[in-house]
Amino acid sequence: MSTFAVYELALNQDIQDRVRDEINEVLENHDGEITYEAIMEMKYLDRVFNETLRKWPIVDTQMRKANRDFPIPNSKLVIPAGTFIMIPVIGLHHDEKYWKNPEKFDPERFTEENIKTRPQFSYIPFSEGPRICIGRFFTFFVTQIINF
């Protein structure tokens, strides 16, 4: 994921400059130390990571198995128990229904205001629900190791 983030930052100098400015400002307020608290203050950097995961998902397709019959809302269709379901994450993350100009790298998609305008499961880089990937919480563990 970091390779794609660096790639996008190299292509988008204005975004790169804004991330650098935010990092420098936050670290200045924390005596130059990278701490969990400092990283949590880097809101724009978080948007850049989220946009990277939207445009370049780590897993392009997720597989699930229905554990019970599931009636699809507003239809007569039912997904029978035991059916395998493919969720095309890359297709979802590039769907113009949810993402205006999806090929553009735009961290502003992940402001609090913009997040509220999208359906809940239109962005699922780590899946959702009880089977969510532990990688979503990786940043927390890394910052705890740095502070050890």
C-alpha cells in the first residue's frame, strides 16, 4: 500500500506538499517525536491513506459464504445458505455511482462531510463486520511499538 501512496504523491505534488506540511507542523507540536497522539492528529495523511486504499485496494475481491438464507431487500431474490458470494472491492471502489471521477486521486473524498454522503459499504478496503481484517488496526500496533 505504501508503494501506491508514494506513487500517487509523486504524481500529485500539491498533495505531497500538503502532507509534508501537516507532518512537519504536527511533529513540531510534539517535539519532533512520532507518537500515537501525533499520528492521530495527521488528518490529511489519514485521508491520503484512505484514498490510496480506495484507488489501489490490497484485496481486489472478497469472498463470503452465506450462513443462512438471505432475502435481498426490495426484490423476490433469496441467497440460499451455503452460497459463496464474491464482493468485487476494486469495482465498488471505482464505481461512479459512489465516486465522482474515480480514477482521480482525491484525498478530499475522506473528509467527515464527504464520508457522510456515501452509503456505508461503498468503501471496504478491510471488509466489514465480524470478519474485518486486523490490518485495519495495524497503525495502532506500530505506533505502540515505536513508543516502547
